[in-house]
Amino acid sequence: MKTEQERFIAGKNLLIHRCSTCHTLERTFIRFKTEDGWRQTVASMRQLNPDITDQEGDLIAEYLIRTQALLAKGRTTKAVEVMTGKTLFEAKCSGCHDIERVNSLKLARPDWEKLVKEMQQNAGETVLTNQDCEAIINYLATTRGT
């Protein structure tokens, strides 16, 4: 069994060699996601590239989770939550909505909660999980709240 440091280095190498063929590393690290979010992302990428084994996918996800934690050091928990919510908002909502239009709104937290939950019903919980909704609501209420 590999040590934590060996797993970290292996995950980094796999990310560089397996993932950077389609994604820049910069693009990867501007995203803030929950642990589940990273695991889901890696699972989706594995479907596109079946050469990535389960074990390799686990190492890549662990690397992304740990690296994000290191990048978040020194930032408040609230700031990391807001960045995670922003990433989810841009990824999940921009498929159907003009982001600028949504960004022009100013609503109270209960109104954001109602609106996001309606969108979850429209999209389905497989597209927009309860955890996604909570992060998006926190982001919108913090940055676009009244």
C-alpha cells in the first residue's frame, strides 16, 4: 500500500498524463468543488476515457481534493464555500440560463432557496443534487442577496 505522499504524487502524475490531454491544469484548478463533486467529475471523465482504471480515478480524485484543500488554506471556510457555489452555479445553471441575467437579480435568501429548488425539480436530482443546491443557494444569497 502506498503512503499518503506516494498516493498524492501518483494522483498528480496521473492528472498530468491522463487529464491534461483534454484539459489545462489551470482550468482544473480554478474550480472549487465538494469532495463528492470531484469524485463525480472524475467518474464522468472515466466514462469518456475508459483507459483510466478505478484505482487511477481514485488517485486523481484524492489529488484534486487534497490540492483544493491546500489552495483553500488561509481562506475562510465561507470563502471556499462561496467559490464552490460559484463553480457549481456556472457549471449547472449556465446550460439553461444566461449567467448575466441571473447575476443581475438581487433576492433574499428564501427567494433564492425557492428558485433553486424549483430548478432542481425541473432538472432532476441527478443533475442538481441537494448538496449542489445548498452550495448554489449559499453563493447566490452571499453575492446576490438583499
